[in-house]
Amino acid sequence: MNPSVSFPRSVLFLLLLTLFLSSSFASHANEDDRFKNCEPFDCGKIKEISYPFQGRNQPEYCGHPGFVVDCESDQNSLMFDADAVSQKFLVLDINQKDRVLKIARMDFWDSYCPENFINITLNPTLFQYTPKDKNTIFPDFTWPECSISVVVPIMEEVVKGQVKSLDEVRKVFQRGFEVEWKIKDEDKCRECLNSRGRCGYNPSATDQDNHFMCFCPLDHQSDGLSCGPSQTTAPVYSANGLDPEKSQSKYLSLSFTNFGI
């Protein structure tokens, strides 16, 4: 005869409930960590930098891999790498609402004749020039020390007059140029933000349409794309399960790497 062990129903229920709550709390804690880690950050005059940008020191799930930025504390300036090797840009402004990034080439910031002349090549799946940009030739200007041509976009408004001196050229380059970013999950991110969540990126997703993630505060449930209502009041359980008469929920209103989407 096989020995058997019997448990009172109330003990068995409490055991199952404990296991369920432990799993639930662990999941919520992990979600809350990602929400905190992806908090918008400031760098110099540029404030509230957030998705699709990812700070160099943030986890990779905080932003799109093609938008990694680096805040250099000694200069209090935000740097942006186009291909992580040869093209480095100083970020002059980020317009999150209109999705416009204003940048200037670092190799032309102080040097009139840099060691390597490279045309700017941006990832066309992520960026496009704005109507304010212009490729132009300075017909009345001669660069005495350099004999190589290079294409650098500039703001059309800054070259309305004649540019004849090295200092004038340097100032034109330092005004930078604009690019508009374009990613497929802008609408998803807007929905996530409207639900008090923070947008993120799943680097392990194999489907290109499923990279987007929405991280929620500790007291909110996430369905992957948005955050549900606040659950600040814990449910009340009886020996037979959830007691709907005593359970309540409170509702609140509410980082150029050459990657494709």
C-alpha cells in the first residue's frame, strides 16, 4: 500500500497562492528595473533624451541600435557615431516631437583640412535629409592646403551670402545640418508613452516588426505595447480564492550605427 499525504484545502491554496505571487512579484520587479534603467537623460543643453536614442551607458534595450549617443562629461556635449569608426558628429539639437536631429561633423569642427576626407553617408532606412539642408559649392573660395573634394550637407540659410574665408567656412560647418529619423514603431511608442510607459527595443527579436517593447512602472501591467491601469491596491483573497467584493483597482489617467529596422 502506497503511503499518501493529504493537505487541507486551505493550506494547499495558500501554497499555490504564494508560488503565484512570488512569480508575479519577480516579473514586476524585472519590468520596473527596465523602466528605471531607460529613464530619459540630459546632456548639456539637450534635455529629456529618450527612445529611439540610447545612452552609451544604458542597457541595449533602452534604444534602437542605430541611435546610440555618448555624453562626454568633460565637454558636456552629446556625440553621435555614424558608423562607429570614421564619422563622428556633435549633436546640436534633438526635436523628439518632429523627429529631427541637428548634427555637425566633428572632423570639420576645428580643422580646415582633416586627415581623412569622407563624404557623409547616412543609413537611408533610418535617416533622411530635411528640406533645410543643401549641398553647395563655394565658387569664390580656395582651400590652399587641400586638394580633395568632399560633400558635406549644410543648412541652406547659413550660405545665403558669400563665403570666402576659412573662418566663414568653419562657422558654416559648425551650424550643422538636419536629418529626420524614421523608424517603424513611432506609433507604438506614442501609444506606450500615452499609457505612462517608456519605449524600448528587444535586440533578441528575430522578426523585424517585433523589436518594440513598452516598459511600465511597478504598479502597472504591460501587454507589450502599452501599460494597463494602476494596481496600487492589492487584491483580497479568501480561502476559496479571490474575493471580488473586497478587491479594488485604482485607475490613473495618464542612442549612426548602420542597422536596418
